[in-house]
Amino acid sequence: TEEMNRIPLVAVQTALYKLLKAHQTTTVYDDLPKEPVLPCITFGGFTCKENGAKGSDISDVSIQLQIWSEYQGKSEVNGIADDVSTVIGKVRVDLIGYGFYCLSQSVDFFESFPEEDEGYRGIVTIVLKVQNQEGSV
């Protein structure tokens, strides 16, 4: 039978949370609470796809960071996205304690748009190449 690779969702999200908390000032939540302190960052969609290199146990991962703001313009969201992009460009996501290693990481794209009621929201999509260091299960 073919073995299945480990999915690094919890490792990537936990490590990204720690990285963002340590290197930028906007509040970070796992999910948007009922009464969040705005502006804030939450975790959105996650994808994980085997890289295709047989036996290497490498995955291509994308994760969305959602930026929420009450401000009626783009400047606050864009400034936070710039801070997040700078952190991702300069500090490696540390997955070692989770049995994974981040081979590469970058910001894939950023989008921002007004919310229906009020405020602005942005989404920063981060892509990572992650290798399982503990072997397949």
C-alpha cells in the first residue's frame, strides 16, 4: 500500500502564529472572535499538496492570513499587509519542533476590499515548501 504523508496544517499555523506575534504588532487570532480588537489578523484557508517528488515527503502549502480593519480606507490594511510581507520575507517559519522543515516561503499575493457593512479586509496568501522530517506515517 502507498503511504500517506503527514499534513503540516497545525505545525504551519502554530509556527506562523508565533512568528507574527514576535515580529509585528497587529493582534493575531486563530479565528475571528465575536468582539475582536481591530485591526487584527486571523487565519483563513489552507491548502496542502504533495510536491510530486517521490520519497521526499515535501508538500506545497498555502495559507491565507486575513487582515480586518474598521478603518474606511485601504491604508491600515495595506500597512499591516506590508508588515506581514516583510516578516515573511526576512524570518524563516520555524517548523523544526513540529517534525517539519520549511524549505522556502514567500507571499504569493495580496488582495484587499471593502467590507459590506464597514471597514476593510485584506488577504495575504503565503506559500511554503515544507518537508516532513519524521518520515511518512
